[in-house]
Amino acid sequence: MSEILWSGLGLVAPLRARVLGLPPNGVTGISIDSRSLEPGDLFFAIHGDRADGHDHVGAAFERGALAAVVDEAHADALKHLGTLYVVHDVLKAMEGLGRAARKRSQARIVAVTGSVGKTTTKEMLRKVLSDAGPTHASDKSYNNHWGVPLTLARLPESARYAVFEIGMNHAGEIAALVDMVRPHIAVVTHVAPVHLEHFAGVEDIARAKAEIFSGLVKGGVAIINRDIETFAILKEAAEASPARYVLSFGENIAADAHLTQFDPEPAFSGVSARLLGQDLQFRLGAPGRHMAVNALAVLLAARAAGVDFRAAAASLAEVAPAQGRGSREILRRDRDDPSSAFLLIDESYNANPASMRAAIDLLGAARPDAQGRRVAVLGDMLELGPAAPALHVALKDELARNNVDLVFAAGPLSRHLFDALPPDKRGAWAETAAALEPAVAQALRAGDVVMVKGSNGSKLHALAAGLKSRFAAPEPQKVEEIRC
């Protein structure tokens, strides 16, 4: 039987609700999407940008919701469907429930932000802390004004650890979210030129990211990437915050946790590091130098939460890249011919200049077969403001440094990069990912390593999915089974 998350009567005060119908004995989950709702959930009828949850209350009850949170304007029309908690503002009510969950929780709480690496760092922390005790963490990339309170409202009283991802695209957003989370440990993975259309420059982005330290509980721990140019801005903000300790990580030898050796392999990384005066060697189950650096932040955060370095490092061996964030899959041009295999590196979940460089580095570290090539399939990086064309063109140097043989590009911004490439490096360009896919599919050959990357709006994830559908092998193969 699932753990009771909230008692029916216990919901009334934090929601500031009046109840229509008989309150349930208790709910076992919180949902804002009737399609993924589980029996026993409490459904919040959030009014989103694309849909109004009030239109789906009936579907929620049909799927097994025990009650729904609705606003006053819809209560009378929906009361026949089942038990309702009636509030003035559904999102505010969910925030209230999230704050109540945080107040009752005894968990050690970690909050993670950064221009890149938030989700992968959060997932590494989820793995490390789960191996140490019951752990609650943000689902997917639930890091915004509804994702954070939803994750908080789902925080079970039994959790020993909790990890929250916090995002933003405007100044002030992180401060509001971290005020709800009130972490013991706050991590900034990176600061990069992202959402530049909303900021004057990278320094302002750093100040916005540094808002995460304002929500730290007194005596908390701030963890910062020492390699980035805006380290001083972040450090100053952390030292002015309630943090008792300010720690750093990176390749800089002055960092409290610094990389001393990195040994890349096709499907994992060998890492040597010095952490708070201790030498440590471990295997990280995800390739990429950027992953190894973020793993150091994970180890510092785990230690601050009370987990031994070596136990945490052992857990990192079992970390695997998530779908669209560096996951690897062996595909075949001829389904029945193992010799026709090539490797797809799916980095299609979002992009900005920093994450694009990291993905290109990942492609550069791959080892194609003798006749194979390194192939990059790139989409537009969005929300970069007036600097967007130049930031795309600048990637040509990264592609050259990593010995990328062929580049395919989709979107008007990526055209600037494509035109700047040497003619022999140009595969094809198209206005959209859908239009580009046939050219990519035709060009790929046995032994190639192909990496797909672009902002979500460029829909490179659909192109990656299309390649998987066209060239799926009969059975999944481990990456180690071929040279790549």
C-alpha cells in the first residue's frame, strides 16, 4: 500500500480551502496532469499557458483522483464530480501545500541551479543520496514557478534527503522559488550566456543565479563552480548569504574539489580528484569532462548532507546519461547486419553555447571506426538576443578543435554557422529539423558517431527519435560492444 502523503483533513489548512464533499482519508500523490495521474492522487486544476486544469477535473476523477483543488469560479459546476477543495487561486494553494511540506520535513535539502548541468547534477545527486537513504527529487526538469511547489508538495515526511532543481529566465525568479525550498545546500553548476534577451550580460545572469544562496537556511553550504568567469560574483553573494561554508569545485587547483585527472572512455569516465584534502579515484558511469566536473559538485553536496565521499563516489559508477542528455544508442543502417552499426549520441534536450560546446567535446572524445566519421547535427540555440548569430558562428572553432568531419544544421540561426564552415565539412542545411532528417539519414554510414543537439524549440529531439525509428537494431547493444 502506498504511503499516505497528506491526510484529507490535513490538507484544509495549508490549502486555505473549503471542502465540498467528504474529505478522503488520505491522498498518496499530487498531480497537475490528468493524463499521468495515479489512483489516490489529489488533482490541482492549474490554469497553465496552454490549458486550464478545470477542463480536466472530470478526467482526473475517472482516472482515480480522490479529490481536486479548484477555484471558486468553477466550484459549483464541478461539485457533482467528487470531493473538491475550493480555493481562491489554485497555484497559490499548491505553493501553500509546498511550504507546509517543507516545514514538516526533516530531510537534508539540496537545491541546484545553473545555466547548464542542472538536471544531470540533480540526477547524480538523486542516485548518490538514494543509495544513502530515502530520497525525494524533482521529476524531469520541474524547476519553474509550478514545478518547484509541485515537487515540494510531493515531499514525503519520511524522506531523509531531497533534491530540487531551480531554473529561471528572469531576475527574481530563483529568489521566489528558493524561499519556498529553503535548502541546507545550494549548488551553482555554471553560468553561461543563456536567456540573454532578458539580461544585459553574463554578469547579470550570475547575479540572478546567485539568488539561490539567499534562501539557504542559517549555517548552510554554498557550492560554486570555480572555473567560470563570474565565480567572484557568486562567491560574494554566497558570503553575504546565511551560508556558513562556501565551497568550490572545478579544474582550478584552488577549488576545494578539483579534477586532477580525467580518463575518457566510450561509455564512462575515469576520474581522479582531490576533495577537501583527500585524494579520490572513481568511475563515473557517464562520459564527458563536463560530467566529471559536475560530479565533484555532487560529492561536495553529498558530503555536506552527511554522506561519506567514498560511498558517494561508488554510487556515481551507476549513473547513466538521461534521454536527450548524452544517452547513447547503437543503430544499424541494415537492421540485420551488425557490421552496419553506428553510434547516436542524443544530446537533443535543449542547447546554449556552453552546453553546445560540451556536447561537441563529447563528440570529439568519441572514437569512430576506421571508416567512420564524427557527425554533428545541430539546431538553433534560442533566447540569445542580438548576439545569437555570432554565438552560432563561434561554434565552428569548437567543431574544428574536436575533429568533427561533417555538420548538418537546422534553423535560420544555424545557417550562420553552416555558411562559415569549410565546404568539405558541410553536410546539409534545412529550415527545420523535419526537413533535415532525410539528408542526415541518407548520409550516415557504418562506424560513424553522430551527435544531435539543439534548443527544444528547434525540435532536434524529433530528428533523434526519427533516426532511432529508422535504424533501430533488433536488440539493444551496449556501447562497449563496438568501437565508438
